[in-house]
Amino acid sequence: MAGKAVRPERGSATRELILNTAERLFAERGMHAVSNRQVSEAAGQSNNAVVSYHFGTKADLVRAIARRHADQMEQVRVTLVAEAAGSTDLRDWVACLVRPSTEHLAALGSPTWYARFRAQVVSDPALRRITVEESLKSASLRLLLVGLNQCLPDLSADIRAVRWVMARHLITQMCVERERALAEGTPTLEPSWDALAASLIDAIVGLWQAPVTPVPPKENAADKTKRW
């Protein structure tokens, strides 16, 4: 009986070791530069197929890492969204967008690799679908979208889509900058994750409220011919 009880614990510990090792390698070297075999070796596993055994493909491994962090950030976001419920202040809803990432990274301690891992994932079209799929499972994120959009009734759907992408990149890259500086022991732009969150909220509120420059319609070939 004792032997049977040990095996699941051992398997769980191995899975956790693989997840941590893969996240670090992906963050430092990039997704395409790291194989499942290299993850196994870096995790000190004599069986080179151990990653495939526990997770399957590299995409499955990436999904497992993303899901682990998403679940923890969801807990933070649920609380923030509940506190912002009914607010018409854009800043409250932007805080719900920013702080799950910064508070999660602060809670992980230092060094961390999640911000750089996430940047690698979102820059890869195939892997980015994984993070999108995980995000769609978040009820709190859907509520956040509704609350934020209600604060911006004059923005068209197209402009909102563009600025969502801008906001996402700003959060991702600023977290990468701080995480890398902490890992390398170099000066950081902000003294804490909380301070970075405040700066990001200021910037993203300004981004959402920025004026929209009208874009003239594109000329077609027939219009150009008429002018000549």
C-alpha cells in the first residue's frame, strides 16, 4: 500500500519539475530552440521520453504551463472584477486588466520566467491560439470586457480591437523588461511590481482615451485613372 501511495506523489513532483524547467528554457532560449528531449535532460531525467509521457506534444506542454498561471491569475482577476462591478471609471477596469499579471509575478518571487515565457507564446501564431483558448474560459475576463467597453461607448469596434492589442503588448513587454532586469540583477524602471502596475494603468487609460485620427478612404484604381 505504501508503495502505491508514493508513485502518484513521485509523478506529481516530476510533472512540476518538468513544467518549471520547460518554462525557464522556453523563456530564455525561445520556443523553437528547445525540444522535449532538452527539457528532459535539463530536468535531470534519464528517460528522454518523460516529457512526452507526462504531457504529449510541445503544444500540450505549453498549454499546461499557460493553464497553471492562468488559473492563479484568474483568482486575482475575480476579486478585482467583483470590486469594480458597477463602476463607470475606466481606471478601475484597466486595473482589472493589468494587476492580475503584476500581482501574480510579484507572488512568484524572483527570479521568474513567466513574463518571458508568455512573450514567446504570444509571438508565435500557432501557440498564441493556446492562450486565446485559455482566456476564453475566464468568466471574469468576459465581465472585464463588458465593463471596460461600457466606459468607451464612442469607440468603434475596430478601434477597440486595435487598442486591445496595443494594451496587451504594453503589459507583456513591460513585464518582460522588469522580469529580465530582476533575473539579471540590473536596475529596473520601477521599484516594485505594484509601481509598474500603476504606471501601466496610467499609460493604458491614456491609450484608451486618446483621440482617433480619421483615416481617409483608400483610392481604387478607377479613381486614380479619372484624375489623370
